[in-house]
Amino acid sequence: MTNRLDFPLNVKRLEDGGEFEGYASVFDEQDRSGDIIEGGAFEKSLAHWKQIKSLPPLLWQHNHEEPIGVFKAIEEDAHGLRVKGQLLIDEDPNAKRIYAHLKAGSIKGLSVGFILKDYERSKEGYNIKEADLVEISLVTVPANRSARIINVKEYLQQGELPPPADIEKILRDAGFSRKQAKAFMAGGAKNLLLRDADSESEALTKALSYFKSLNTSFA
């Protein structure tokens, strides 16, 4: 399953021909969901892409049916994952439109799509030590909450239990306090309901309804 990490757009160079250069990922900084990519996390994956003489696709909003250009170079440096890309503004009307928004500043983020290979849990999310880079997207607004919902839905559809960190974050989005979410994860709904009164029960009901909505949301 492909995971996503979103970062504010960090373009260092933007040219009239559609070329841009910047960082798709910044190392050792939390993204909006509390996850951190450690330096060197993409090293093995980039070596594989180099071996097959290719690079990950440049997509629009993580839509695999909407490539908008190509990457000329992707490499790790001390700061993060530096990319040089080319939007196909002469061949693709959508890429031309996206480029206009990029120049105007209305596109707010770059987002990496990857498969987790090695990580450690932290209080806020994941410390990602190794990841297989699948694609990189330009996105209008980095939306980790939506990405988490999509990821959890994919697990549920496959009959698997989502990672505890993802469930905990969804509970927080649904109205749980940090304490309530951790209690839910530690002891389950029964333990949570026994701890206190109506406010706890109300939050649980809201959260469970939220989980049920995953079957129809973001289809």
C-alpha cells in the first residue's frame, strides 16, 4: 500500500518553459501528520531507479491517470529530497494550467508517494528510516488528514487492521482528545466507556460513525 507525506511547496527555481527545482521532502522535520523522514531513507530506492534507468512519475494530486510532466533528476542531499522537474506545458493543457497556478502561488505543496520499508513509532507518528519511492505529486493543499482516511480505508477493504498510529490519528480527527485516543488504543471501547461519563461516550459514538463512513467516503 502506498503511503503519502506532504510538505509545503519549496520551489527553488521556476522557469518559463515549465522547469522547476526544489524539495519534495525535507529530512528530519515533521510533516503535518507528525511523521518524519530521516536522511538516507530514499537511498536504496533511488539506486534501484537508477539501475533501471528511470525515475518516479510526476503526478497531479496522486492521480496515476494524470501525469503532468517528467523528472530530470531526483537526489538526496543534506536538506532533503531535491528534484528537478519539467511540466509538459506545450503538450498537456492540464500541465499548462497547473504551471500557471504554480507561478501564482495557488499550489501549496509537494507530496511523496512511497511504500514503508523500515520505520520506528514515535509519539506523534512514524520515524521513517527507509522507503521505496513510488511517485511525487504536486498538490493544491497538503492534506494529511485525507491521506490517512484513504490509507485506513484501503486496509479495511483488504480485511486488515490499520497500523495503530493511523487509527489513533483518525480518532483524533473524529473528536477524541489525545488521552481518549490512547485509552481507546490501549484498552478498547469498553475501557474508555468505563472511565468517565457522557462526553466520553459521545466522542466514541462520533468516532465509530466516522469509521463507518470510510466505506463510502473518498471512493
